[in-house]
Amino acid sequence: MASGRNHGFHIPNPHIREMEQDVLYHIALETKSHDLPAMFGNVKFVCVGGSPNRMKHLADYLQEQLHVEIPAGMTLCNLGKGKARYAMYKVGPVLCVSHGMGVPSLSILLHELFKLLFHAKCKDVTIIRVGTSGGIGLDPGTVVVTEEALNTFLEPYYTQVILGKETKKPSVLDRGLAEAILGCSSPKDNFKTVLGKTMCANDFYEEQARLDGAVCTFTEKEKMDYLHELYAAGVRNIEMEAVAFAAMCHRVNIKGAVVCVTLVNRLKGDQVTATNEIMREYQRRPQRIVGRYIRQQLGLD
């Protein structure tokens, strides 16, 4: 298949070049009336995460950490302006974008986000998912940098049905990037940052071996046996996006990483019981690690 290439950024879809206009519907941008290179051409880092509020908090944090000045009387604003499905904030060379919950929502965003970066002629972009997860054998509040993203069969593949046929796409993350981000942890942190495998589920309850959903078809012993099997295989956390994120980054030749904080140790329970204050503190932890990495790459440290 023919493909378009742009400074190492690979869009494996020849149809894009034949389109007079590309409407990026879910992020409220398009190529005819928006000057995408002028708006986004300097982007070097993209941070994505599930919650719009979390991405706003990350954008505010990065504005401070990267010393990005906002003109007097202005503030960071959601570029979607209420018309987009996802929230997007631009902080100098960094985009912070929400992706919703689960693989389908993430996949829609990444298709349009990658096209945006391509149309904007961005170079050498790094994309990092900053999120939350359920830990396995880790204290709540531990940050996990994903070394390998696995599906629920513990395979490093993202499976889709396209034109009625099942396709398996390798879920590959950049190992060097993961180790560099891990290296941004500090002995002074009041939390641990570890490297581990991440399992991606398509459900919050049964696929993650929870007993507390509306329906459940297994016993507590079966649940615990399964979670110990995951731990023995090197899985240290479970979330709902990593395998698709890794596969899609790999397909477009962009460096990707997943950095998630754990909200619960699944070997000790199913429900997230931390207070709102503790939850806010937990969610700031991966932001600090990623912020240090971006500062380092921009020569600010």
C-alpha cells in the first residue's frame, strides 16, 4: 500500500492525500479553514488522558513547569470551544488532549490526532498517555511506566474486525522512551515509580476480574488465581487503553509511552476507596514524572 510520509511521521492511508478537505470532526478542526501548520506546527509532545479535567490540570501544571507565558488578560482555553467531543489545550510545544474511557473512544481520538499532526507538518513528536489504573501487587499511588502492553489473553496485540475479518496488530511501545521516563523519578518522591507490563481490558468489571459489578460469573478464588497469574507474567497494572494506544503509535511510526498511577491494589480489593483529596494527589504523580521528562527534553533542567 502506498503511504504518505512527513519528517518520519507515517500515515499509512493513501486516501488522505486525495482528499480536498479533511474534517477532524471530533476535535472540531479541519484543513480548509484552519491553518494547522501555523496553529500546531511547533508541537513536540502530546499528552493524552481520559478526563477533560485531568488534562486541564496537566496543561496548567505544564504551563508553570515549562515557563510558558500567557498574554495578560488571557488564559489556557479548550481549543474545541464546546464543539468537540474531546478537550484540547496547547501549552507551547505540548498538546494535552482528553481521550475518554476505553479503546473505542481512544481510537477515534488517535486517528484524528495523528492526522492533525500530519497536516500540521509536525516533526519528531512524542506522545504519552498519562492516566490511572488498577495495580497488581503495588501500593496505591505507585506510578507504572509500561514496558509492554498486553490484551486480556496476555498477548502484545490489538485485535480489530475490519471488513468482517479479524486483524491483529502488534502493540509496540518505545523501550528507550519508557526507560528515559522511568529515569525521571527521584529518590525524593514520596511514591514509587516502576517499570512493568500493562494489561488492557475492554471492561471495568468482569474483564478486570472484579467481583463488584452488576453481574459476575466467577468466584473469589478464581479471581485471585487469575490476578496472581497476571502478576507472575509481569503485569503490574490494568487499564482500558494501552494495547490500542501502543499499536496505533507503532503503525504511524511515533514514539509512545504509557504512564499511569495505581488507585488500588487489586490483590487486596476491587473498589477505589481513596478520598477525593488523596485521589487528586495520586493523579498528580504521573504528571510530575512526565513534566520532568518534557523539561529535560526541552533543556530546561
